[in-house]
Amino acid sequence: MPSVKIPKKSTNVDMTPFVDVAFLILTFFIMATKFKPPEPVQVTTPKSVSTTELPESNAILITIDKESKVYFTVLSEKDKSIFTSIISDLNTSKNLGLTDAEKANYSKTYLVGVSFAQLKQLLDLPPEQQKSLKQPGIPVDTTGGELTYWIQAAKSAFAGQSLKYMVKGDNDSKYPAFKYVIEALKKNDQYKYNLITSLEDAPAGTELYKERHRTK
Amino acid sequence: MAQIEGGGDSGGHKKGPGVKKAKKLSTRVDMTPMVDLGFLLITFFIFTTTMSSPKAMNLNMPKDTKNQDELNKAKESGALTIMLGKDNGVYYYEGQLAPDGSNFKTATFKTIRDEIISKRQDVMKNHVHDSNCEKLKEDAKKAGDPNWETADLDRDFVVVIKPDQDATYRNTVDMLDEMTINDVKRYAMVDITPQEYQVVQATEKTLGK
């Protein structure tokens, strides 16, 4: 019996170009991605026209969050002994009474935002749990406050090496906090700082805009 | 194609005895799982990626000194004082603040740039040549400044930035950035005086801030 053949159309679509594009994009994102270090404190930095790259290591990062609380971070990728040296220094000079385990824990602590009195409590916690602890910020005032001693300790630990001072402030933090941070740095005879900002174009028609377009 | 063994010719065509038809294997692979995975990874990387890497802005502060001789003197004619207040408020005056506050003016972050530029041009126009000018030009030439011939003209132009207690960090950085944008060579960040703070607060009150 002759049967009428219904032509079977394939439901398969050629997905090759689709896959090509998908993997191209994937490759791009893999290349472009740079994982950010864990940020226990959320800070939105202001914008500036500055194009200088940030130092990655051998730097001190002072963070000011949006409630104008101050945090202290030491960035030292290669030399972990810096951390030990800083914390031992402070332990002796400030009589903190830290145990060896607590001192060792400091090198894993990303940032410190507590006064010396509370430091023991912070370092008792493993690094993963430190995030959950609400840190009140390092006390600062018109004379620099406790931040001065942190900088001092770091400065002597980094003695002989280049050391950059970075200030990362939140958009909404108040000016006095920034002023006190500068005061603390000045107390340590440090007058050059890097303010962390995100990039913005030079506005058209201004001096800087003209200069940048002339050199290009 | 290079297959010798066939699976028997049940396929219909009869080419003759002994001729075995090569079985065609489809070269198509089902790519759906691969695409799924690909897009999953894309999504992941899109979410985790940070496109703009942070930049550093250099800030140099002067050393505190008690010695009056070491202080940089700013000529009154070339000074522009900018105060930053609450809610992105910008206030400025030229030279010295008049006791009655008559030269105290209000601006915004948009208009302050024009004020800086016009003040700068003003200073450049009223420039008086003296012996230091040539040295300034020489230095600028050595430093590779393409505008070295006019480097001495804005020598007296100084911007003093005075953020008050209510100013935010963003305002401060924006103003410092404005110095870079407008190529202001001499500027300083100073604490606001009580008198100025009073005027700023009074102005803020009238503006309803």
C-alpha cells in the first residue's frame, strides 16, 4: 500500500555559531576578571580623573566607611613577617597581653577596626567570623588617636622598604574623619598619600582635557 | 568514510553483490549541554567581574610648622578660597573675607569650575613681571611643560580648600580633582576658621539646608 510520506523536518538547529560566540564571551570575561579580595567593609569610592595605578603590596590601607569609621589594613603579599612584627610591637608598647595564637591570627586578619582594648577580642575570633563582629572603628581624633600607633608600628616594620599610604574613603564619609587620618599620618612624618578613587574622564574643554589630547 | 565494515545493506540501495555500503555516521554532536555550561560560566564571570580597576590619586600635604617664615605666603589678589559645606554646598570668596561677608558667594559643583577658570585668567592678566619669573619659566621648560612660556603667569594663583565638619569625603576629593582638571598648580587644604564656618552656616540656613 502506497503511503504518503510526510517529509520529516529536522528540529536540530545548527548551534555551532552560537557556541562560538558564547565561548568567545566566556574567554573575554575570564581574561578580564580580576578577583577582588574579600571586602568586609563596603566602600564606594569617589571618582577622579587620576590615572595612577594602585600599589598592590608594601602599602598601608586606611579605610573610612560611610559611617566615618576608620579601619587599618597592611598589604604585604610576600613578607608575612611584617604582620608579626607589627602586632608584637603593639603588644609590647600597648600592653595588650596577646597570646601567640592571637598574634598569628593577625596575619590572616584583613582589617582591624577596633580600639586597642578590643583588639584581643577581635583576634580571638577566626578570620571567617571577624566579618560578623561589628567593628566600631579605630579611635581617631584631632591628634591622630590610636591610628597613629598603628602607622608607627607599620612604619618601623617596613623600615628600609618602600611603603605607600593609601586612603580609601567612602563617598558619604564626613571630612573630619579624613582630616584625623591625615593628622595621624602627619604625626608619623608622612606627607604623601594615595587616595583610592575610580576612574572618570576629564571633562571636555578643561585644561586637563586639552593636555591629554595634545599628548596623544 | 574509511569504514570497511558495514552493517549489512538494509538501507535500500543495491549496488551489486559484494559491494558494501559505508554506513554514514552523523558528525553532529548534541551541543546543548556545552552551551548550557558555557552560559552558566559567562553569567558567573559577568557577576564577579569588576571592570574598572581602582586608581590612586596623589595627595601631598605640607608639614605642620610653627615657624611663620616657612609658611607659604599667598598673595591676597591671587587667592581663591573655596569652602565646602553640608549637602554638597560650595561657597567661595576671593582674596580675604570681608568682615561683613559681602564677597562671600554661593556656587555649586557645576559652577565652581567656571569661577576657578575666570579667577585664574584674572590673575594671569594682572601678572606683574619680576626677577623670579624667568626662573619659573626655566624650571617649567626643564620639566618638559609645553606651556612653559606662560608658566610664570599664574604664579600668584592659589586655591585654598576648606571643607567644614559637614562636608563629605566625596566633596573633598571632587574639589581636589577639580584642581587637577583645571591645572591649578598651587592649592592647599586647610581647616575652616570659626568665622568662615559661621558665615557658611548662616548661608546654609537661608538656603534651607
